[in-house]
Amino acid sequence: MAYDKFTVLTSSAVPMPIENVDTDQIIPARFLKATERKGFGDNLFRDWRYNNDDSPKQDFVLNNPIYSGKILVAGKNFGSGSSREHAAWAIYDYGFRCVVSSFFADIFKNNSLNIGILPVQVSPEFLDKIFTAIEADPNAQVEVNLPAQTITILATGESESFAINTYKKHNLTNGFDDIDYLQAMKDEIQSFAAKSMY
Amino acid sequence: MSSSTPTTLFDKVWDSHVVRKIEDGPDVFFIDRHFIHEVTSPVAFLGLENRGLGVIFPDKTFATADHNTPTINQHLPVQDPLSANQLKALETNSAKYGISHWGLGNPKNGIVHVVGPENGITLPGMTIVCGDSHTSTHGAFGAIAFGIGTSEVEMVLSSQCIMQPKPKKMRVTINGKLGKGVTPKDAVLYIISQLTAAGATGYFLEYAGEVFENMSMEGRMTVCNMSIEMGARGGIIAPDETTFAYIKGREKAPKGEAWDKAVEVWKTLKTDEGATFDQEYTYNAADIEPMITYGTNPGMGMGITQHIPSAADQGGSKSTYEKSLDYMGFHEEEAMLGKKVDYVFIGSCTNGRIEDFRDFASIIKGRKKADHVTAWIVPGSHIVEQQIKDEGILDILTDAGFQLRQPGCSACLAMNDDKIPAGKYAVSTSNRNFEGRQGPGSRTLLASPLVAAAAAVTGVVTDPRELMA
């Protein structure tokens, strides 16, 4: 599925200082029954966000109107567990385009990049600085600059660079995906397959 | 790489599957076997349609329905319309593209990571992917196997390749022999408790040492299955005579001359002496006892006779730790032995194979299910179900007051109706104790089939060694 190009994103951020946020929290399995990629944002963080009677849990950050934005900032080891891409779809569908953490689970990172969400891994110290900045001002603007590979807290000017491989960066900034790339090398794949033992 | 350079098993399999290397990017990685199921494949097929693409090698993809299937009355139409729709989509898509499909009611149907190996689809030296993180299970055969997302499912269907950065390598060695009542599940829960739930992120694991060499294929599958629970992409164990004996004669395994040729190749699939890893850990089997988890990630596990660690020892993770214990209704420094258990679940791609049910039966034989315990006994496949019947295990279950359900993922992820109610405690042989994993508000204690059986008959967390002859 094509996605929007990602270059520079400046936005307020939603803080979630919880570690090991697993994909069952991001989207519980009982909401994976669709056969189309639609509406997953409604069930993002379902069991943290809503009571059993579907009323919002007032103490959960997504239900607090003072926080909003296209950047989700979370504790370390974000996205662990299941390979369900629905987790990334739910985050995208809700409106986030970037997730910041000090550590990401591998499959979640791949899934995010494949659908146009930028996972930005920062140092634990910088993650704390972002949380502090949002605590001081819930509207604190954070700039994520993919071409420059930097993330900056605009109010304080504090900045850190982040890693991303050249290939993925090129894809994200141009809105390309892996399937386009693979289709272009089908002959090479066919001749590789012809030599395969299996 | 020259032939004299000592190489790891992982490198041998990985490097032989790289179609193209991209500078400062991922490898274009060729996939030998692709498993699909009803939950993570429909959107991939939609993607193919939207782009006007076909399936490049339909004979390399295998479909089975498991995640979202009922475990009772499988002969009746599926009640939940959304679930029925997903199952129908898998059937229709498989038929449309000429993909083998073992749907509900098919005698080969079962959990994808159980049916792949038991039908000889999984073989040493292969690369295997599936839109399911527990695809790591197949590493037990000396294959590189890992879970992928739906975009990648679409890539494999359309090009038989995915784009993967090569992970780093870690070796976990356990020397010695596992003690009485200590199973492969305990070995892997022990490793995860040592490394933490994120301790192997970015790595591919190789399991080595006497413990794994002496382990059955079922046991090796249990261990490799949970590699993802410490963040690893997957885990691999070198194939040996145990592996070959397991595969020989299975439906899709090579036969005759092809078998001999294959075994010759498979025998080269091991880590050369002197090959190096980015990270190595070594443990002693004698330090491992039956394990149980007390928290909300699989790294929060301990020996069953131990006490829950104190919050003060958790450093900067104290608040997350406290949130976890609060969810579980436990307190720091408490014992787990004697805690009341409401539900027992045996099954899943982790512990849904015949050996697991043999273990379970060995404890419950001659005993009765505790009155207040609800037990869900779910075989991993119809073949396992048949083995349970053929070996007399069903009679033991029935005499003890248990019922056998039909195959599927069931309460492991609670997509179907098999949900643990809020606040209830379940001793589960599955793989994840995340908040709400087994149903909203459910509280999961991960353990082996022996520990599950001991809980099922006593109604409390019990050391299975006390019930063993």
C-alpha cells in the first residue's frame, strides 16, 4: 500500500512513559478480524483506553485532551511480541506518523517502515528530555527531520541524530516501498530460485 | 568467504539465500517456505490485487487456518461472522492462486507451526517465514525461520523475497542435564528470565550444548518457538540424527535418493569450531528448576520455589515493574507456590505437541481435576489429536475429568471464544503473559505442561516434582 512521503515532521507529541509496550496492548488480538486495512485506529490501545463498557478511561493519555500530535513518545522496547502489522496500522490510522523510543522490537520497526511510520530510536537520556519538555508544556513542538536524521525539541534546541539505513531513508522520503523494488528484479529472483535446493 | 574460515550455522544458511546485497540497506533474502494463515494474509492478497500482481511460486506457500478458529463443534458453521469471513478469505485466496490450503475440518489442519514440521514441509537449511512471530519454531530443524508483517507477506507472495537487514549472532549454550521435572519449556523460560524480554533484540540465536543435543524435536521446537520472547528474530539448532529421524518418512520430506542427497547436505549445517558470535551466554542445566512467570512479559519468570523479586532491584524500570505486579494482583517477595489457579490451558504452538500431552497425562493419571479449575486441553493439530487418542491419553484425560478440544491457537491469543475472564488466573503452556493476552483482564502464568498439570489437579501453583513418582 502506498503511503505519504516522510521528510520533516514538526508536531506536538503524546507521551507514554511505559516500557515493553507490546503489540497486544497496541491492538488486542480480538480486533484483528478484519480482511481490509480499515478502522484499526479506533481500537489503538483498546484495553488501556476504554473500560469494558466502552467508556473512555480518563487517566489514559490518549483520552487527555491536552495531549495531541503526530508523534508518539514511548518507553523502551516498544512494539515487542506479535508480528501483527495491525499494530503499525492502528498507530498510523490513529494519526501518528512517527514513534520515538529508546529501543524498538525488530518486527515492529520493520512493519512501521514498510507502511510509512518513522521509528526514531534515541538515547535514554534524550528520551527523558522529551518527556520533561512535554511535562513542562504539553504543546512542546518536536521536529523530526528525516533528510538530516535529527530530532529536535524546538523549545530548548536540544537535538540528537538518529540512525536509518540509506535504502529505507530513500524509500520513506520518496514514498517508495519494497514491493516496487522487488518487482524490478524479478528476473534475478527467478534465476536464483532455479538453483535452489527446495 | 574462503572454505577455511570458520562459519556459523546461521551464516551458512543466511548467506546462501541472499539474492542481492544492497549497500547500506537490507539484503534481498530468498524464502524457501512461506506459511500463511487467516489473520495476517487477507490484506496482503488485497495488496496483490490492487497492484495487479500474482503469486510467483504458489507451491512454496502453504495455508492453514488456526488463529481464529473455534475449538469445539468445528463441523458446524463458524458463528462469529468476522471470523467466518477471514476463514473464507483464506480459502478463496488460496484457491485463486493455487496455494495448498488446510482449512477447518481438513485432517491436516492445525496450528501452522505444528503442521509444518509434522508434515515434512519444514526441512533443515531452509528459510521459512510466516506472518506470525512464533515462526521461530521451525529453527529447531536448522532452518532460519522468523515472523514477518503483512507487507512482507505480500512481498513473499509476489516475489518470494523480503528485504532484511542481517541480524547479529548470539549463542546460548546450556551444559549438563536437565533435572527431574525440568522440561524444554523451563529451559527457555530460564534463558528469557536471564536475558530479559528484550535481551536478544537485534540478534538471531543459536542454541547449543548438551541440553539441546539431548532434546527431542518437540522440545527443540518449544525452545526455538520462544526465541521471539527475548526479542530475537529467531533461534536455530543444528540438525543431527534426532532431526533426520524425525523428518524421515513424513509426507512432504524427500524420499529415496533425494533423501540421501539431502541428508548429505544437512550434515554440513553446523557451526564450525572457532566461528565467532557477537554475543555468547553459557548456563548450567543444574541451575534450572521448573519455571513459572509472575509478571506481564515472559522475562518475568523464576524457579517455581522462588519468591517474586523486589521492586527495589528493578532500577529505572521500577514503575513498569510495579504496574505489572499490580495488574497481576501480586506483591513483591511473595511465593508463587500455593497461589490459587482458576484456569489451565495446555496447547499452542509452544506446547501443543504429543510429548506435551504425554507430560500432562503423566501427572494427572490416577488423579482428578480440581473442582474449581476450568481446563482447556487443545491439541496443536488433528494429527496430534489422533495421537492423543491412539496412545490412550484421551482415556486418562477423561478419567481425570478433563475434556479434549479441537485443534487451534485457542486461548493463547484468545481471538476465538476461548478467553480467560478478567481477573482470573490461568496457568498456561503458551508463550505470552502480556496484559489481556488471554482475554481482557486475564492474568497468565506461563509454565510447562507438567506445571500446568500439577495446577490442574491441585487447583494451586504446585511444584510438579512433588507429584512425580
